[in-house]
Amino acid sequence: MFKQSNVTYNGETFKLEGSGIQKKETRAKDLAGYFSDSTAYQALDPETVMYQVEFQDNGLAEGTAGGLYFGITHLYPGVVGEEYYLTKGHFHAKRNTGEYYFGLQGQGLLMMTENGETILEKVVPGSVHYIPGNAAHRLINTGAEMLSVSACWQTESGHDYAPPEEMFPQRVFRDEVGKPIIKNNS
Ligand code: M6P
Ligand code: ZN
């Protein structure tokens, strides 16, 4: 018999629809220590939503071997001081498990760091990104609109939120003409 999936991707809103969707919001208060300009960070309303993640609830518990998750991150545009809004970023708790990102909406960067070396891939609608299994990874919104990026990762990967300065030795700022520039953590 034919069966309808309980989750649909809406290409106009860039969001998931249906039943069985889990959502998680990350607010300014959850990002203490993630931005270089602590004065500008403290000036934010702590309840400001910085990004939302939605993913299909496929019934699998994190840590289950063999399964996959599919989700979408929606990262708002903006800067803290001159540093662009970003996701926390993480290693996979089970190392050497890769992940795919796929750009849906907006303009940004995927920062991947492995053994102290940083790769920044431009994320645009339609861009496909393979994240190697041992790389710390995060999204950075360098554009003026929402950055929406879909992701597919293994149920057994988990998230290792190591201290940000241990994961990412470089940062991305807005320069005087509004273009992204890379700086080393001092
Ligand atoms: C993507 C995936 C998720 C991740 C989310 C937000 O959707 O990589 O596993 O949770 O981005 O990123 P973070 O967990 O680093 O805040
Ligand atoms: Zn990941």
C-alpha cells in the first residue's frame, strides 16, 4: 500500500512541516563565551533567539548505531560587535562519523576545523558540503537574511560541545565595507 511520509519540506518557507518534528531554539543566553566582544554580547537581550533547529523525530535515540537524522538549522542574520552570528559548533562525540550540510536559503560559511587547520566553505542555496568525521563544524551567517541549511548526520554521532576556543582557532568578522574577514583568536 502507498503511504505518506509524516514530514514534508516546504521549499517556500525552507521549513519542515507535518507531525513528528522536534524543534530546538538557541538563545543569546546559551552562547556565553562564544563571541569575542563580551561587552557587545552582554548588551544583547538574553532571550534573543539566535537560531532554531528542526529535525524529524524518527524515534531513534541519540547513540543508536546505524541510523540517521535529518534536520534544518535556521540561523538569524546579525553581528555581535563585528562578529557574525554563528552556531555553537561541535565535534561528534563519536569521532570519525561524517555529516552532510546542504544550503537552502541565505549566504554564509561552514567553518570546519581539524588539527588546528580551518576550512571555510561558502554556503549558498544549493551548495553541498561534506564534513569529515573528525572536524569541528559550525555555521556563520554572513548575509542579510536567514541562513537555512539542512543536515544529515548519524544517530550515533552525538554532540561534543568542547570549549569554543579549543574547537575554532579562527573567527569571521564584518569589515568596514561589510565583507567577511578572517581573524585568528588572540
Ligand atoms: C545541524 C546539525 C545538528 C546540530 C545543529 C546546530 O542541524 O549539525 O546536529 O545540532 O546543526 O548546531 P549546534 O548543535 O552546533 O548548535
Ligand atoms: Zn555535526
